[in-house]
Amino acid sequence: MTQQYIKQKRISLAKTFLLLNDMSLEEIAIALGYEDYNYFCRVFKQVESMSPAQYRESISNDAKHKHP
């Protein structure tokens, strides 16, 4: 497996965690095997063009707009 594939899979799983539970960003980073929270945030932003916190906020805002 390539590093890029592994990175994509980890970020995909991070998005699932962000969508489906209230784990802290630090807990998600650790669950995905990132020892450094800041590195996790940089990788997430590199892949998704937004930070994990921004992603969580965007899905929260989407839910509010769909269900007033």
C-alpha cells in the first residue's frame, strides 16, 4: 500500500468519526494512529482543504439547514 492510499483511508475514516460521534479532535487523531494532533490537522487540511474543526462545523451547519 502506498502512503497516499493510507492517508486517504485515514482521512475518510476521520470524516466518518467527525460525522457520527462527539469524540474530540484529539481523540480522533489518536484513534487513527496519529501521535501528533497538529500533524493530523495538517494532513486533514491537505486532503480536504479545510481543518477537521471546519469540516465538523460544515456538516453541523448542513444538518441545521436540512432540519430547521
